[in-house]
Amino acid sequence: MASDYSDILEKAYQRTKALNDEGKLATYIPELANVDPDMFGIHMTTTEGLELGNGNYLEKFSLQSIVKVLTLTLAYKILGEKIWGRVGVEPSGTKFDSLILLETNHGIPRNPFENSGAIVICDILISNLNDANKDFLAFVRELSNLPDLNYSEKIASSEKAGGYRNVAMCNFIKSFGNIENDPTEVLDFYFNICSLEMNCQQLAQTFTFLANGGRKLSDQKEIISPSQSKRINALMLTCGFYDESGEFAFKVGLPGKSGVGGGIVALYPHNYAIAVWSPKLNPKGNSYKGMKFLEELTTYSELTIF
Ligand code: GLN
């Protein structure tokens, strides 16, 4: 299987690399526009422990919305099923930073991966942890085996300086009573979580717990239950790419999550987690080449959850 994957990855990598990149860098977070637009890296970690990387897979990038899977994981672990009283499990069919459905849904975000849902999850963590910034970081450090991981002050403050939509969103949700804490505190935490950086290898390794029934691969420690792990995967499949989630399921056929830093992580349960990074984004805010690469990967491997 290992050599199968390595041939497939090489082929998908080379074909995608040769494509004309029609994407554009995210500029609404000024710091994200400072990256080299030609970066392209991929890394797969299999549940058997094989590591396969190519291109710029050891360069760090801003995880942005990919981290929303990890905040959800911690909040779900703490709150259990009660969490779904605060945030829904339906695709939104709207852009990641849309406010439109919050009015009709009385401040209950459609799912935990659009910005509004992730902001509510941040509020839940602040209410349930002693020090959300410190405790969440400790959780991710342990999960990823990266004891030196830190929030990027530069990226968080760059986003904060122009984060008007997220500020509006948080205050709007608060007006419906679905934010318990001070909106400024919630937003500071939200900007911090989005600012975490990893490279493709670290990201793929971190997400193997969702390909391994909720258990961390390196020591088999239970992070969340198998049922919770399946449910998070279901949400990644249906909501991980905002208004392009249907397209991702259609063309790639795996649970996954994107971020405006140009990263995507996807996983094939009981087989592998894979991370890809290429900073230029398509009009839906997902990595142009990242989407193409994963489509090639599952086409050549003929393995999807379907
Ligand atoms: N921090 C970004 C924002 O709130 C995350 C968006 C994303 O990655 N889709 O706009």
C-alpha cells in the first residue's frame, strides 16, 4: 500500500504543480498576503505510521479555519451532546463569513465551521476552561506533539485590525443571547486560534486522530470517542468547505477542512490524513491547487468514503 500511495501522490503532485493557478491570495488579513504565492506542499501520514511528503511540506503556514476542527473537538469533549443546543449541524450554503442566516436562525449558527459557529465554540471554551487561550494551546500542543507551538501575534493582530465582519457577527449573536462572554474576549481568542501555524507534515500528523477512531496515533490515547470522531468527520464532509462542501464531497469524497491560509486537511478513516498547502484561493475561499490535488489523489487511488 505504501508504494501505491507514494506513486499516486507523486503523480497527483506533479500534475497539480503543472496547472496554471487561477487562485488569488487572501488579502483581507494583510499578513496573509505576505506569503510566497508559489508555495505548494503535501504530506500524508497513514494510520500505519508511514510518512510521505513532497514540495514545500516543511514550510509553516497559517492554519486559519482548519483550527476550527480542533476547537470543536475540545468543546465537544467537554460539553458532549449539549453542544448542539448552541450550534447546528447543517451546511450553510453560504460564504464562511456570512451573517445572513443568523437573523432567521435566532443567533444559532448553522454549523461549527463557518465563522459564526466557530465564534460560538470559542465562547463555549471560554466559559468552560480556566484560561481558554492557555488551555486550548496546551490541548493542541499535546495532540500534535509540538510542545513549542504558539499563537502568531503578528497574524492575530493583523486580522484583529480589520476583522469588522467577525466583530459584527459576534455582537449580533450576543444580541440573541448565544454568546455568554464579553465579545472582545471571545474575538481575541478566535483571532488567536486562527493564527496557529503548522507545516503540512505536522498538520497531517495532528489530524490522524480523526482517521483513527478518535485516538491519537502516536500513543493510542483517546482524544474523543469513536462516535464523536465519526460525527466530526461527518461535519467536515458536509460543512468543511462552506458553499463548496457539496463540490468537495462530489469531486474528492473525503471529510476535509480548508482555511484561508491556503491549507486543506482531509482524511480517509482508518487509512490516512493528508495536508496540502497552496496559498492562492478560489472564489469560495478554498485553496485552488489544494482542491485540485485532492481530487487527483482520490481519482487515482480510487479510494473515497463512498
Ligand atoms: N480567520 C479567518 C476569518 O475569520 C478564518 C476564515 C477561513 O479560514 N475561512 O475570516
